Amino acid sequence: MKVAHQVRAFEQVLSSYNGSLPLHRFLPIYFKQHKQMGSSDRRWATRHIYSFFRLGKALTSLSVIERLSIADFLCHDTLSLIVAEILPDLSEFITLPLENKVDLVKNKYPDFNLEKVYPFHSDLSESINKEQFFTSFFKQPDLFIRVSPSKLKEILSKLNDAGINCREISATTIALPNGTKLETILQDGSYQVQDLSSQYTGSFFQPNKWDKWWDCCAASGGKTLLLHSLEPVIDLLVTDLRESVLLNLDERFRLAGIKKYQKKELDLLKNNDQILHHYQFDGLILDAPCTGSGTWGRTPESLSYFEDWKINQFSTIQKGIVQNIVKYLKSGKPLIYITCSAFAAENEAVVKHIVDTMPLKLERMELIKGYENNADTMFVARLIKD
């Protein structure tokens, strides 16, 4: 009966979901509307719905529950009642490494194709190892935090005392299980939640003291905070189209002790000369609007609901923004172009367009293979103005 109960709860959640909201926003709303679901029901329903979407569009000829069972077997090393019921012959292998479990599924289901997990595989940047990338979607990416080197030992001690399984990645980076409730353990402002690949983009910044930098699509300010950690003595302009995220930025900056910055609400697809005519910058950070296709390990529902026409739409937006901001960059200074996309049309193709049509030369670029480190896959390029 417990198996039937879990199946029914999963099917009810799945039938109510249409992809219009990210799962992490939809589920709290759904559970609030269905208060009869206890904590155990919510926990299993959440696990099952996320597991299900991690299978992407593989094995679509099978029933929903069989697909769920296969996905949950691949995603977890603890046995669920549904896997035990539907796939008893695989249950004993639940703790094997993921690569071995993938082989077992391939043997049982000859039609299983990893490419179908990520339906837009033909659009990926060439340097991606596709098999590793596709397989990574059966693992929840880690939660990464950035800390001051002087605070590293203290923070590690607090996490260990709280029984948190954490790993020191570098003098400034700690990896933790996704979903760790840090706010109950660590003091506000003592850390920044920032993916490992996102932190790596900072190696492309190279700011100098007294520089004037513009974080063009600042959102909640993660890249600006990273820039400030590398060189605190700089002038900052942060802009975004959305007022709400800039309000969040203010709070993050306050906790980080950043007081000297300007903030503007701008649409960078429009001409902003009337507002920015007197500005000249020593560096631009463009963390561009994108498909987010390198982060779908955190939002696996995108594997099912993303529409491929959006790739060219975002590519057009990215090119338009660069065209409108490069005029404010001083000669000899860098534009740092960043996406959290795995698609060539948003990455290498945009850089080629920039170099071919604008007064910028490519210094270096890199597809950051987050799937090798249980992190997001991202792209970064450093271009210098003529």
C-alpha cells in the first residue's frame, strides 16, 4: 500500500505541473495547497519528481512509472519503494557507481540512449564530452560557497561541528550537499553562495586598483562581489533590467561591506547614451541573459520543457547587448563575456560575431566543464577593445 501511495502522490504532482514555473518554485506552492501531505509524502514526492525529469526524453515509449523507476535507480544510492517494486532485479545494485548503473540500464533497456537525456545535444559546444555531460544529469550538483581565506578554517570548523559533510576545494571555496541550510549555521555575510564554475570566471577579470568597472547584468551581484574580493579599491556601476533583483543586491552588498557603488535600472537592448554618455570603464562584466543550459542539472525539468527556438533568441539578445555596451569601454581594456550555457550559439558563435563586427580582440576563452566537478557548466571569454 505504501508503494501505491507514493505512486499516487507522484502522479498527482506530475499531472499538476506544466513547466511554467521552475520546480523549486512550483513545489512549495503545490504543497501549501495540499496540506494533507505529510513531511514524508512531500520529501518522497520531491525526490521522485526531480528524479523523473532527470531522465529527459529517454525511453519515452515506457510507462511513466517505469521511467520514474529507472531514473530514481540512476539518481540515488538509497532504495525507494518504487524501484524495489518495479525493478527488483536492479535493486541490489543501487549503491554501485553511476557509470555501472548506466551500463545495467543499457543492458536491460537496449533502447536507452544517453543523447535522449539531453535532447539538444547537437547544439552543444564542441569541446564538451557528451557522455560525461549527459551522465552528469543523474547527479544533483553540489552547493558551493566562497569565503575569505582568513575565515576558511573557522567556517569549516562550524560546518563540521554541525555534522555537515563538506569539502575544502581551495583556500576560498567549500563544497557541500545541495540543500544545506547554511543560514542556521553560518553568519550572514561570512560567505557567498556561488557555483564553482562561476567562481572560476573571476580568473578572467584581472582588475587594477582605482579601476572603474561596470557589471552590466548584475542580477543579485554575484560577479560584482567576486570582482570586489579580487580588488576592493575600485569604482563600481551595477545595472539590471529588473528592479527587484537590484534590491536583493543592495542587501548582499551591505552584508559584504560594499558601500561605494552606483546602481541603475537599465534595458541594455536600448540606447542608454542619455544616462551613460559621460561614462568610460576600465572593465565590463557581461554575465549575459542565456538559456541556462549548463545549469539544468539544478533545474532538470528544463530537459523536458525547453524549446530550441530560444537558443537563437538568446544569441540575438547577447549580440545586441554587447553592441550597445562596448562604446563605454576604454581602449585596451577588457570585456568579460560570461554565460551559464552549454550551447555553441551562445558561446563561441557570439564571440566570433563580436570579433568579426566590433572593435574587440579575443584574448582567451574557455568552456568551463562543470560536469567534471559536480558543478555548473559555463563559458567565459576575455576580449580587449582596440
